[in-house]
Amino acid sequence: MNALALEVDQTLRSVDKATATRLERLVRDALDLVHSPTPAAHGRQERERWLQRLDAIRGSVGTGQHGTSTEEILDDLRSDRC
């Protein structure tokens, strides 16, 4: 283990959990930047992760049934005004 890895390990063990979590996130983010081959590839990876999170959120709140579209709701509301 090199000196930097040892220092990070010792620091993670010596600080409170919240600080250790923040430090770990920063280190992982830095590693992601270093391992990303190009900014464009990194952007695609971020977009893919975001889409996966969005799908998970949709799955957790969805009913699995198709509902009324936003346009249909707005059209209905507009027709009530006339």
C-alpha cells in the first residue's frame, strides 16, 4: 500500500462517520474522473446512470396503468372555461 492509500485509510478510520462518508465520496468521484476515457464518455455514463435512477423512481411510484396525459388534462380544463 502506498503512502497516500495508507493516509486515506487511516483518516477514514479516525474521523466520524459523516466525514468519512464525504471523504469516500470525494475520492470515488476523483477516481471516476481519472478512469473516464473522455469527457463525452463520462457524460454518456452520467446520463445512463440518471436514466436508470429515473426508471427506478418511476417504477416505485407508478401503478403500471396508463393514465390521462397532461395534454388531455389541459384540454379538459380549457374546455370547462368556455
